Amino acid sequence: MGREVLNFNVDWLYIPENLNDAYKFDFDESNFEVVSLPHANKTFPHHYFKEEDYRFVSWYRKHFKVDERYKGKKVYIYFEGVMTVAKVYVNGEFVGEHKGGYTPFEFDITEYVKYGDFENLIAVQVDSREHKDIPPEGYLVDYMLFGGIYRNVWLKILNDTHIKDVYFVVDKLQDSVAEISITTTIEGKEVRNAKILTEVINKEGVVCSSVITDIKEMQKEIVQQIKMENPLTWHPDHPYLYNVSVKLIAESEILDNYTFRTGIRTVHFGDDGKFYINGEPLKLRGLNRHQTFPYVGGAMPDRVQRKDADILKYELGLNYVRTSHYSQAVSFLDRCDEIGLLVFEEIPGWQHIGDENWKNIAKENLREMILRDRNHPCIFMWGVRINESLDEHDFYKEMNEIAHKLDRSRPTGGVRYLRDSEKLEDVFTYNDFIYNLEGKIQLPNHKKYMVTEYMGHMYPTKSYDNLNRLITHARLHALIQDKQYGIPNMAGASGWCAFDYNTTSAFGSGDNICYHGVCDIFRLPKFAAHFYRSQADPHLYGPYVFIASYLIPSFEEENGDKLLVFSNCEEVELYLNDKLVARQMPNRIDFPSLPYPPFEFSLKECRIDYIEVRVNNASITAIGLIDGKEAARHTLRPYGKPHKLILSPDDNELIADGADCTRVVISVVDENGSILPYANIPVSFEIEGEGQLIGENPLVLEAGRGAVYVKSTRKPGEIILKARSHYVEGEAMANVNTKKIDFPYV
Ligand code: GAL
């Protein structure tokens, strides 16, 4: 019945060499290594390596059987993403090629496979060298591409006649009625007496709306309309998702059942310059995200992709992310749908536009992105322009047309850094860096306008930089967000960027990192991250208070007399030990427009002297009040000695598929449990059981913290990670269990 989609990630063979004839059926595989996908063609330390190190050709092979019962069906192999050029062979025959590492592709391999006990072979040549003919390459790029089959692969079994695609769009949402059109594209042979049954199903499994339509002869595209009364809508603050099931039925047999999740919502940019969701204005407050991680580049499994969305939403308090500068993992977008994080998704590219062939690939990338993602409620705009490129009228006119043709429900944007560049898109999306160091951005010069980047290279800040820099970095982010909140006709702004990222030799700090994040490369917060977190509504996302200080006396630091506290509470009380020294309202003078302006205390006025605090081992506590009651607190104490290491895994259970993994954060704390911000100490690891360590060993902590990843093997069991450092006594331990694969796979 219907379709079957089988996970195709496990038991691959890999060799980091370009061997002649490695596509052939009989080929000596003794030097190949067994791997699971997602897979990086090479792993690295978290900095100080070069792009040349991953720029090579490698081969992946996998033996697989296709069940006898699939005979007569269609067999497709679907790749979510291979960096950068993939050539696919089945049983020694060339099947197809795909150029570009950020979009999916599939091949019909029905005629190449054999059924039953026959061991089929798929071989993929992965060319991860620099490709000046494929976006984003051609000139310099300020991020690393990495290499390998770095996303999931699926085997899809379909009936001869099946559903190729479904496009779900809410045309109107008014007076609690949603008018929805669903366009289903059918592929395959003509079938008689066929129908399309579409059902919208709520979380309880109840069909809330359904429509059935007869398919006329030769009809390939069926458009259905439904009206839903009182639907539960999708919004960042209440992201309700429905399941949609589209069945292709012929002579009462179900030929296909195409299911997906989506949300009911509308988005638009008004003539007043505001962004609207479901007819209500919403200021977009976001950051840019690169998809790369330490050690493995883009090759992180779904669990870790999803975690990033959680960090952006819950640890950084954002309502929006820009997927700079390409389409990112589907699992990331799925999680954005689930938790209500809006996404501005764009095509691969960075400043450079190539020749006609290059542009054709960019157009193809745009089509692939929109066709893959247009049912995601989280996406509110398509980026159709090469990030920060110069004008090219004909090219960009066509790009806009492609986007509008494939999706009538979302506006286009095109990110630029030239104020007077030609606006062919619906929204003028501008990277505004010039006045950032004064805490400023410019006023909109177009009706529908948003700022897509600020800060970044203007003020790179390392997690272990001096206190002053961390505070100034956070303050500038706060001032710029304050400015955008104060400009009613600016739809929103996203800073550069969420996480520090690996970059090519031309950029960054010379160690192949751009320290532009409000979090470090391990996703651990710098002070600026706490500013963003403090902008989320306390009633929905929890009250928050954070003191941005290390208790360094004022004669050593410019920001010395001021104590900056980020909080979404109404008032903040400051205590010296148990003594209340001040109770204050947010600083609405310097930050008149932010939803939750920071609080600033003068230490002199509070009679707090850090020298005395330190000599007397006193504490400073900020208590955030809502309705006059304590809602959140943060205490700082003078730092002691490195006392112990703490290992905090993000997950305690993984799937034993050989690729699933979780981040384990390491911190060094003193007797009070405070992380020591200048303890850049080496930590060594031992791993026992059914796990593999991804990361440096030893790892030198930065700002008292760092992270490695623990990856499953193919055998379920327990993983024990142990960490030690010469500077602390004892050993820290983390346990992670792995369980059997519980999904269909080949
Ligand atoms: C922008 C660019 C980003 C990044 C950033 C650094 O110009 O769009 O990709 O390079 O600068 O601040």
C-alpha cells in the first residue's frame, strides 16, 4: 500500500581516495572503512586547518538488497545533500550526477536494481574539490563547504503511478476561516477511475477537513480547495501543526499516500513596512545561522540539527533565523516548524556571480529549495539573490519569477550590501554594517525593508576575550536591536551571527574561525547571547536574569562602574550578600524601544566595591521581579580554584545507527559551581562502550568551556565518557545509552 521510505544511511563503505573503477561491481573493498551517514569526508580540530584538507575526491559504496515484494514498483534513491558533486552508479552503471551541495536530488534506479537475495551495489563518487563553476564558489567564500555525503539518504519505493509533489497553501485566513488550496502532482502511467483524497488531521488524529476529487484523464495536476473553520493557527508563540494526508486511489486501491506536516498561517509584508503573520504585526528579531559544526562541518545527524533550532529559540530567545547562505537540513526546518521559529531561507552564494552555466545551477538550486520546502510553515521568505552580489537585472528578474511561480504565498528577498542596488524583490533585505560601532543602523530606504546582517566582522569577539569586549559586544547588539524596534517601518533585523563558524583562509582570525557569533563554535553563549535571551516574553519563554560581569575592579575595565544586567523582568533588585542595595527599572533612556531593555546599576551608587567583594568572598545577586515577586535570579561570587569538571550531554539516549550523536559540554567550575572564564585548561577523554568520540583529545577549554560529541556505533549499549584534567582532582563522567534502530532501513 502506498509508498515506503526507507532509511539508507547505514553500512556504507568509504575511502578518502579517488580510485579508478571504484564504481565497478567487483572492486577490492579491503581498504574501505565502514561508515554511516551523515558523514564528513574528513574530521578536523575545531580550528587551524585549511580548506585544501577537505577538497578531494572520495568514494562511497553500499551493498543492499531490494525485497522481492517491491518488484514491479519504482525504486528511487534520494540524497538530501552531497558536497559538492555526486556521481551515482548502481551495479556498475552510471545513473546520474548532481552539482551543488546544499539541495536534494533523486534518481530513479528501478531499471538498475535486482530483487530478492541479490546484493546490489550503489557507488557514489563525491567530488569535494573547489568548483568555481558551482555556487557558492567561483571566487572567495567566507565559510567552509566541507565534503562528503553529509546528509541523509533514503530509498523510496513507489507505485508506478504515484504522487510526485503536493503544494499546500493558505490563500486566505480571515474571520477564523482558512481558505486552502492543495495542488497534487501525479507522475506515472495513466490510471482509470482515480481519485485524490486529501485530509487535514489534527494532533489527536481527528480528520478536521477532507476533500475528494476525481482525476480526469491525462490530468497530472489536481487542485483542491478546502475551507477550514476555526483552525488552530501556526504562529511562533503557538506553532500548531496539522498532518496532511493525500491519497491517490484507483479502483479503491490506494496507490500512494503522501503525508506531511504543515501549519495554517499567512505571512506578508504590509505597505506600512511591517511583517505580518495571520494579519498581526510581528517584529522579526533574529540571527544568522551557518550549518557547520566543529570537527565535522555540516555532517551532523538530525538530532544535532534539531538542537540548533532549540538553541536559537530557547537559549537565544529569537523568533526568526536566516539560513545564511544556503538551504539547510530538513530536520532543522522540521524543528523550526515544531517550536515556532520563523526562517528566511536563501540560495547558495556569496558575493560572486559566475557565467551562464553557473547561473543555471543557481536557478536550479532555487527551484530545488522551494520545491523541497514550500510546505514548511516556518519559512516566511525566499532569498533569491546571491548574498551581497552586485546587480544583474536579467538574472535576478528571472530568479524572482521562478520563486513567485513556484510559491505564490511568500515574498522574495535578496540580500545586498549596496543601498542603491536595484530592488526586484518584494522586500529589500540589507546587510547594514556601517554605523554598528556607534550602535546604529540606517533607516529604511524602501517600503518593505529589513536588515539581514549587522555586527559580525565589525566587532569579532571570542568567548575568552576580555570582559570589556564581551560587554561592548553585547551592548552593541542590544543597541542595534533597540534601534530596529524603534523604527516602525522596519520589519526586523538579524545579527551576524548566532554561532562562530569555520571559514576559509582569507577570512576570520587566521585560525579559520570567524568569531562573529553571539555563541562560540560549540554553541556556548557569550554575553551577547544573554541579551538576546532576555528579549523573549517571560510569560511564554520563562523569566530570565543575567549579570554580565566577572567582578573585575573598575580601574581595570572601562565598563567598571556599570553593572549590566539582561533581564525580561519588570524590575531588578541587586543584593550584596543578603543586603538589598538597589531596585531598579530597565534603562529606557539608552534603550527606549527594546521589549526588555537591559538594567544598568552604578556600582558606586550601590556602594559595591569589587575589591571588598572579593576579599570578603561576598556575593552579588540580581533578582528579577514580575508583579513585584521574584521570578528569576542570578548570583555571582568571586572565583575560586578549578575544582571539578562537569560533563553535560544534550541527550542521554541515541540510536545505534553509527551516526547519531550528541554534544557533550565540558565546563570547569570552582567550589561554588561557577564556570571559570579564564580557565583555558586541557581536558583528556576516554570513551568506553558502544560509542566513538568526535573532537579533540585533549581539548583545551576556552572560557572554561568546550564541547566534544559522542557518536553511536552500530551496536546498542552503553557509552561512558570520562574526562580528566591535570588541574582538577577526580574524573567527570557522562553516560549515554544507545538503542536499536526503530525505523525502517535498508
Ligand atoms: C557579510 C557576509 C557574511 C559574513 C559577514 C561577516 O558581509 O554576508 O557571510 O561574511 O559579512 O561579518
